[in-house]
Amino acid sequence: MKNAQLARIVGLAAWSAVTLTASPVQDAVRAYRTAHEQELMSEYREFVRLPCVGADQPNVRRNAEFIVAMMKRRGIAAELLEGRTGATNPAVFGEIKVPGATRTVVFYAHYDGQPVNPKEWAEGLDPWNPVFLTAPVARGGRVVTDWKPGDAINPEWRLNGRASADDKAGVFSILNGYDALVKTGGRPTVNVKFFFEGEEEMGSPNLGELLELHRAKLQSDLWIICDGPRPVSGRKSVVFGVRGDVNMDLTVYGAKRPLHSGNYGNFAPNPALRLVSLIASMKDDKGRVLIKGFYDDYVMFSESERIAIKDAGSTDAFLLQDLGLKEPEVPGRSLLEGFELPTLNINGFTSANTGRTATNVIPAVARATLDLRLVLGIDWRLQTGRVIAHMKEQGWLVLDREPTDADRAQSAKLVKVEVGSGYNAQRTLMNLPLAQAVVAAVQSTTAEPVVRLPTAGGSLPLVIIEEMLGAKVISVPAVNYDNNQHAENENMLIRYLWEGMETFAALMTMP
């Protein structure tokens, strides 16, 4: 999108009259990047090529070792932080001590990615074979087939591949921002620590253990998180909180075995239909969750946080058009205003087969995964308890195991519920001196007003860092909003990759 178009969308027509006078740090980083684009991109493509799904421990460890090698090439002493057992994916740690520095900042990103189903990716695209696209697939982007190493790299191209945006771009921006800074004669003004996690997409089940075991190494004043997208407007942003998250797996049971739909129709209940009915009872057609107490206890945005959201400008009309939607799920609330409330989403639903593999069958089970996003004030254990209580009120026998014959004789409505490991939401005050220093550093790299958001829509385990280490936590996103994270055809806008280097070099030199 062009700046003029964005200005109309968010009401910032003054952008066109603003020119950025780059800081010496930004000038130096940009010059370094321009001179080294080919080797930077070559290394990044090699990084994205490594499969990184959290459950695939051998490949995850290969990624960790790749990052260690990246850091050592940049003169950073790096090591793997291990858990108590081999069941934990390692974090990658490094440290730069700066004489005279009065602050210590940990720069965080994660290197694991979401699971993939290659069949869902566009024809010719492989999740683990990064290629350049002229645009996102959804907008008719095509593979750049005539590019070869050494050719110019169009900054408006996308690099396609799993974790290219979420969140290997964060690792890239942080390490290369530092490298460009020191190789052009600069140096950080803060003590710098690096922490790259390998289990974020799994819900960070062992992060607390890693922080506890390596507490002394990780002491700091501030953690800066590079994850998540920049706003739809494209403006750089600083985000002061995240939602919490927890998943619930539901399994509903019918007969003990699949049955012929003609022979047993009108006799054997269909678990898929019953599961659909159960989930439908949780939400009305205006997007409001009907579970008792679901909205209790949440901490509303403060007046200053509401002002910050207003200052961000509205991109809802553009976004609805871009996504092909007539209206938002919850009428009367903007995208950013909706971040104030908890959510309930269906991640996936399965029961027997569809399409060419469909058979005339009444399935024996139906399964769904619910995704609960939490906001400040709501505990994830309490929220999942409310969902379970709702099921019981609807007449369901809720189990934590497979049903026995006695269970089947007792109730016609059987559901097994498995609750994943969750974590709560986190928010940092926007008026803290540290927060203002972060905003000023990011603002030094852009002529457009920096967007300040009280919370992101997505989730990260920042509350664990805050509670265990006592450090403040602030996020600085670096990727494009249309990156397709967690879905097929994930992509990273090349220009934002380069801009991320400038942003993080500036953050390492903040006063």
C-alpha cells in the first residue's frame, strides 16, 4: 500500500508533508544493509529452510545451533540454555556487556514455528523451501522464477516459508541490527542480552523452568519482544501488553464404532451434530460469548490507553474490504477496541471425512479445539472452568478420559475435555520512563507517528517473564500484518525485514 492511500484510511494526510531526517545510527545501519543484502538474505533463506515445528525436537535443535553459529559469526558469545530434561527445547542466549551502561535489556524472539500441512499451501509453494513472491498469494502474488543470487532484491517482494515472519524475522532483525551497528563503528548504550525461545508456538510450557534455572543470566531492567505484526496502516508500533491464551480440546462420542448412515440413521446419534450444537450454545450471532462469567473481572482500558487507540487511526474499513467481509463479528467495536475483551474461537473441527473421501457414515467421535484469548484480570484456569461449567449446565457429562460403559449408560451427552497449559495476559504502563525511551527510539527511525497500543491481539508468555524476573516487558513488532502467520503461505515483506534492523539498532542505542 502507498502512504497516500494509508493516509486516507487512517486520517493522517499530514504524512505526505513529513520527511524523515535519519539518525546517524539509522544511516549507518541502512548503508551496511545495502552493502550486504545478498549475504544477509542468503543466510536468512537458509534459516527459514530449516523445519522448526516445536514437537520436532531434532530439527528444532538444528535451528538453535544455527542461531548459535549466527551469533558467533557476529562476535557474540552464545550458548544453549537447557531445561532439566531432554524434553525441553533449548533457548539460545548471548550477552554483550557495555562499559558504563546503566540499563540491561533482553531482546527476545522465538525461532519455532507452527505446524504445517503442505497440501494447504498454494501450488508450487513448499513451507520449507523459501522463495520470493511478487505479493501475497491471496492478492495474486506469483513466484519470482527469474531471480538468482546476486540479482537485486525488490524490497516489496515477500519471502514465502513457514516462520519467515513468525518469528524468525525477529531473530534476524535483532541480530543483524546489532551486527550492523557495531560493524559501522557504533556500539550499544545498554547492556544487551539475547534470548531466543524454541517453544513459543507450543504455549511456552517450559519457559518458567528455563527462567528459573537461568535466573542469574537473565536479570535485566527490560525485555523487548520482537514478535507480531505492525498495524494494518504499516506504521511502526510499540505494544505494551498481550493477551493470555489457553486451548481446550473437546471430544464428543456417539456409538462405539462408525455406523452406516442408512442402516442407523434416526437411531444412532451423530456426535458431530451434537458437538456443533454444544459450541453454538457458547456464542450468539453477534459474536458475544454466552458462557456465564466469561466477561467478569477483566480490566478495562484506561483513558490514556483509549486515547492511544484513537491516535492509532482506524483501518477497519480497509481491512474489511481486504478480507472480503461485510461487517465485523461484533458490530460497533473496532478491531483495536476488541483487544480489550476475551475471545472464544474454534481452531479446528474434525469428524469423519468430506469431499471425495466422504462416506455414508455416522461417525463415532467428533473433535474440536477451542482457543481462548484472555485479557488482563482474567485467570486462564478460571476461564476454562467457566467453559466446563457451561457444558455441565447444558446437560453434558464432562470427562477427562475415554468414556466407560458405565459413562455411556449414564449419559447420552459425553464430552472429554483436555485443557492445555495456559498463561494470563500482561500489560505494562505506557507512561513509564522506560516505555517512553522505547517509543522515542522507534520514533527516531520513522517520520510517521509511532502507534502505541495498550495490548496486542495475539498472545505471548510475557506475564511469566514479568512475574519471575521482575523486569518490564514491551513489544516492538517488525512484520507485515498480512503475513499469514499460523496459516498456509506465510510470508515476510522484505522491506520490513530491512527496517527491522534499523529499529533494533536504535533500541540498542536508546538513552
